[in-house]
Amino acid sequence: MRVPPFLLPLAFLSIPLTCSANGLFGFVDEAGVAHFSDFAADHRYRRLSGAVPTATVGGSRIIREGRAHPPRMAGLRAQVMRIARDHGVDPALSLAVVEVESAGRADARSPKGALGLMQLMPATAQRYGVADALDPDDNLRGGIRYLRDLLVQFGSAELAVAAYNAGEGAVMRHGYAVPPFAETRAYVPRVLRRYAALQGEHLAQQAD
């Protein structure tokens, strides 16, 4: 169900709330997807009151953007970078996918059945030998190996990220371009923006 932007405050009230938030911002995009962040990432975000949502608005996907909880991300960064280096993947890109997919929550579950830090679908988890998709190490190893294979297959971060969201088949069917799906068209620039920001922070040097 699509949620008009002017109904965001009402929609927000209908969501089960789990933790308080000082300075929560949000908006609903043209596809009816609700986005939330700890800060105004761009001009679309408006300050909200209440708490961080963990469910969906009338079946619409909720995307929790921005900074993950600092203590959680502090330890997670080192783990992501270690595993990414083990598999030859840019740690900053790996972490960008983790942050956008789950905001660093190892117990994240999507309405479509995706699980864990990198939101692995059951078929992808099985393909990469992930025994427990809610185990952080197992999830990261499977997700980063999948991301590595997509980078090799498509030759660019943009298309690899698009395939991570929409599937390899969708990227190929649309002429090796970002598929014209609202969710994917929103997802790809969000990951690439976070990737660029993490590169700017000299993420790799911070882990040394």
C-alpha cells in the first residue's frame, strides 16, 4: 500500500515502536516506501517524534537509514572489514551494503523473508552455505561472497549493488543496467552515497 507523504505522521503512529529516538527524521518516497534516519540526510527528511519503527506500514517496506547504533557499529566495522578483506572485496562497499540493508542489526528480518546483517534471502543463504543467516559471521561471509561474485559478474559497483537488491536476472534482462524498479532505483544511490562517505572516512586505515 502506498503511503502519501502527508500521511507519514499518521502512518508512523500505527507502527509498533521498540525504542525511543531523539531527533528521528523520515519521509515516504514516490513508491510508498517509508524511510527513517537519525539525521536529515537530505531535504526530503522531516523531524518526527516517537521511536524507531521495526514493522511495515500497511505492507509497505520500511527502510531505516543513516547511522546505525554507534556501539553496535563500532565492533561490526572491524568484523566486516576483516571478512571483506578475506574475500577480496572493498570493506567500505561491504559496510555500506550492511548499513543500508540492516542498519547493523544481526536480527533484522524483512517482510519478504530476508535475514540478518546483509538481508540474505533463503535461496542465497543456501547457495553460499550459510547455515544460520542470523549468525553475524555466517551472514557476513555469505553476503560478502555473493557481493564479490556480483562485482566479478557485472564489473561495476553500481550494477553489483543493483543485482544485490533486484537479482542478477533482473539486471541482465534490462540490458545490464539498473532495473527500473522503484525500490532498486532508490536503493542503489543510497548504497553508493554511503560507500563514498565511508571511503572518505579512510575506513581501511581506521581498522589498522
